[in-house]
Amino acid sequence: MARPLQVYLDERDLEQLDAWARERGWTKSQAIRVAVRALTRRPADDPLLELSGDIDGLPADLSANLDRYLDETFVAEPRAPYQARRRRSRPSVRR
């Protein structure tokens, strides 16, 4: 059973929460619940799995189509031709 909780936020934090939730089609309550769960979850045994969900805006089918997305976004550039550096001539030192 859900229980109410009252939280006081300054104007800036409230605006940021409202904008963040609106962008995702969530209520502010949903956003706060997700934040509480993220802050209180136990660390994962696998550090890579712990990063899951940290990047916003990824396609929902990314894991199934990773190779296709990489092919669409990765552009290999040819290697720059090797150019030997010219050595600076040193002035001769008289001793």
C-alpha cells in the first residue's frame, strides 16, 4: 500500500523535476519513486550491469539491434598518411 510523503523543493528543483517528468510522460510522483529506488538499490555484482539505465534516449530495441545501430553511427575514417617529421637543425655549438 502506498503512503503519502510530503517533500519541499525550492523553485529551481521543482521546475527541473517537472520538466524531467514531462519529457518522459511521467508524473512527478513517478519520477520521485524511481529516484528513491535508484538511490536505495543494492549495488550490482557486475559493474557493467550497474550502468544499465544510466543513459537517457537510447532506442528501446538497442540490445537486440546493437550491431545495426553501431553500423549506422560509426564512421571509420581512413588513416592519415604517415609523414615523417622534419628534424630541426640545431645551430652548431662552438666549444
